[in-house]
Amino acid sequence: MISRNVRLFIGLAAACTLAGCGDHLPGDATGAKVLRNILEKNGVTAQIVSFKKVNAREVKREKIEAFELLYEAEIQFPEGFEAKCREEKERGKCAFLGIDEDRTFAKSEVHTSEGTLHFVKTEKGWMAEDNNTY
């Protein structure tokens, strides 16, 4: 005879399978982690003070599923930062900081950034622009 707890677990697992549990779209925590990784990779010594998703959309084309997360973040520069953006040709630190002109940030200055993070669906989860899967 199967115990009540085992039956509840089997029922919950079946419900999750049908509802697509484990197939979560990236949210605020994931977005903040991706942004932090990207800034570090680009040599930006900054802290993310706050991060929130302001909009999002799923994109499906042929065999590719993608997700765009539009965000607003407050980024603090503990040591200050000089952003050279005018000559940035590829999507880099300036795109993620939400600026397109050269700008100098003072020590401890907080900058409000708006931008978009992109994710692509893989067998292992959502791969982000920092090349990690979530």
C-alpha cells in the first residue's frame, strides 16, 4: 500500500509536469545576476543596488525560443568609472549601462540604467548573454 505522502508527491510531480514547472522564465534575480556577470566581464567595477523587470516578451521563430527581459537597474560605482561609449561598436558595457555617450561617474555615484537582456532556450534552461544557463 502506498503511503499518503508518496501519493501526494506523485500527484505534485505529475501536476508540475503538465503545468511546465521547471520551465520558468528568467526574472529579477536571474536578470540581476546576468547583468552583474556582464559588467564584471567588461571590467566595470560596480554594484547593482536594485534590479527590476519592467517588461518582457517571448520570441519564437522556427526552432528557436528566445526571451527578452527589459529592465531598470540602479548601479553604483564605488570607485567611480569612466565609460568610453562613443566608439563602442559591439553590444558591450555601455549598452548594459544604458548610455551611448562618453561619461564619467563619480565615486559612489548611482546611475539608473535601462536595457534589455536576451536569453535563448536550450535543453538545459535559458542561456543568457553572459554565456551561463539558468
